[in-house]
Amino acid sequence: MALGGICAVLAACGDGEGGAVTSTPTGPVTVSFTVADQRLGFAQEMAAGFRFGVASVGGVTSEVRGPDMLDGPAQLRIFRELIAASQAGTSVFTLTPELFAQPLADAASKGIPLVAVDSPPTSDARVPLFVGNDNSDLGRLLADQIVALLPRGTIAGTVVIGTASPGAVVLDQRVAGLQAEFRRRAPGLTLLGPYDTTEEVDSNHEAWGALIRATPGALAFVGTGDADTVNLAAWRRQTKGRWAAGGFDLAPAALAAVKRGDIVLVSPEHYLKGAVAGRMLADRAKAGTALPQGWIQTPGLGVTRANVDEVIARQASEAARQEWFGGQVDQLADYPSLRPMPAD
């Protein structure tokens, strides 16, 4: 076996739950990350962050892989290939957590350090560490931004909510946060939805067009996924709509729409999540220290015309993102404030 492989095995000889290892690696090891769909912009952000987090720890390398479409079984095959190649540690971002529950539990029983990213693991997966947002909080943040755009004194009207993937835990949580905050801030509003706007971009565009035509007097339209965001902005511009629009993520077209005043956004800061996961796995693989157990909650960022130029500049290069996030990664990884794992 090559030296890196020997070190990887040694690094994995812990207590099966991310605990301290019995010996410390002496050469380069590889930690890995599997994503749900490597074409997705937010998955690419997490992957770039993971590579940055690992690279900040000398003597550890990274491997990031995922299928070319949303395909849970294909992602699971990749996960198994990665942990077979190196048991130094792995992170998983999946949209099919139930499918991964037993394979993750099996990996934990072998002492492989595990980190779930963005999507919480199921309780039976035995993953000790989750790095991700409180998506209900993100929904509330976006609702606050939408309320700020409504005409002064608004006490009634309609807000239409769409979601690109009903049943996806993180998106359902965003919907719950949106609904709760709209009801708190403007109890006279009528909330319609959430309607299924689908993940596929063209179908999503058609879905929003139908919703906009069906509710011509709506005050606002709000989506939960990146396809929603881009298409809502496009429809507002095309129809010269006076309604407010809101969404999530940082697609370049969405940022351009914020700058024009067509939409407001909340960024889940996917790069940060990936970077924290990569940094913590790499630290653990190199030093033989235990992964903490619990939930590291990463913050989101509201994006409006007031700060969009800063965010555009940050997203323009890898170096700019590293400079922006470096201090946050240090704080979250070195001094983690742990919450209990999210409930299933």
C-alpha cells in the first residue's frame, strides 16, 4: 500500500463516531467530498470552499466528486469509491439523506470521520458533525427583505410562494420560515402556496409564468431555489412587473437582477459551509484530533442593492472569496459553537 493510503487508514482508527485516533499520520492523506450534482451552482460553491478549507491545512489533499445530474444511487456509488480509496475522512452533501443513512452508518462503524454538509443527516446515519444553515432563519430573513419592499402601510394583499423541490428538507424549512415571518410581520397578507415550480430550468420558467398570470394583483412572488430566483427576475423584467421578488443563491444572472432592482436574495453562503467542512476534516486527518459532535450553524447573507456590488466583487474570483471568508472559516472551525443536531 502507498504511504498516503497507510496514513489514511491510520487516521481512520478512531472510536467510530469521529473520536480521537490511535495514531497520527506522518505523510499526505486525502479527504473527500461527494456532492449531489456537480453541475449545480451551489454544489460548485461548496466544492470550491471544501478545496480551500483543505488546502489551508498543509499535508492534506482533497478529492471532490459527484454525478452529472441529480441521481442518488449514482452519488452513493461515488461515495463508496471515495471511502474505499481513502478512509481519512469524507463529507457528504446529498438531497437523498434516507438513501445514505445505512452506508453512512456503516462508514461510521469503520471509524471513518464523517461530516454532513448543507442537508442534515438522518439520526440513524451516525454522522457526528453537520455543517449547515438554519434554513427557517434564512426564510425569515428573506421575508423581512420582501416586507421592506412592500408599499408603506400595506396591511393586505397576496404573496405567492413557489418551491423547486417539494419535500426537500432544506427548501421546506425555507418555506416554513417565510410563512412564519410574513404572518408575524404582516398578518393581513394572504399567502398562496407553496406551489411546485420544479427543478428543471425551462419547466420552472413556465411554472412561474403561469403563477404570475394567475395572480395578476399579487404583491410579491418568492421562490426557494436557484432556478426560481433566475426565472422570477426574468419574468419581472419581461412583464415590467411592479411586484416584489425574492429568492436564494448567487447565480450571476440573479446578482445582475439585484443590481437592477428586480429581486432581493438570501445567500446560504455555500462556499463557507464547504470550507468549514474541508478545514475540519483536514485538521483531524493531519493532527489526529477528534471531530466535534453537533451542528455548526453557518450564517446566511441578505443581498440587496445596498451590498450587491460587494458580493459581485467577492464572487468574481477564487482569491476574492478566500479573502472574504478566511476569517469566518478560522472562527467557525477553530472555535465551533455547537448546537444539537437538527431533528429528522
